[in-house]
Amino acid sequence: MEIGEAFDEFWDMYLRLILLCPMHGFIEKTLMPYFYEGLNHLERRFLDTICEGS
């Protein structure tokens, strides 16, 4: 995630990349950590907060 890039822009780009290569062979459980690791520190804290208890 680039500085100044909005969370929803990053999410949309991530989904587009997955759709561009539907035969990637990864399961969702494997792909989500890649998305999370790509977030900046502030966005990780935000995501952790809204998903707490899930």
C-alpha cells in the first residue's frame, strides 16, 4: 500500500489482480495474509480494530 493510497483503492487493485489470473492456484486462506502484509501500519490497526472478535 502506497502512502496516501486509500484502503478501498488498495482492496480494488488486489481483487483485480486476483481476477486477472484466475488459475493462480492459491486458496483465499493463503491470499489474505498477502493483502494484510501489504497494508501500512495505520491500515492494519484499523482492520484489526474493526475485525476484533471475528
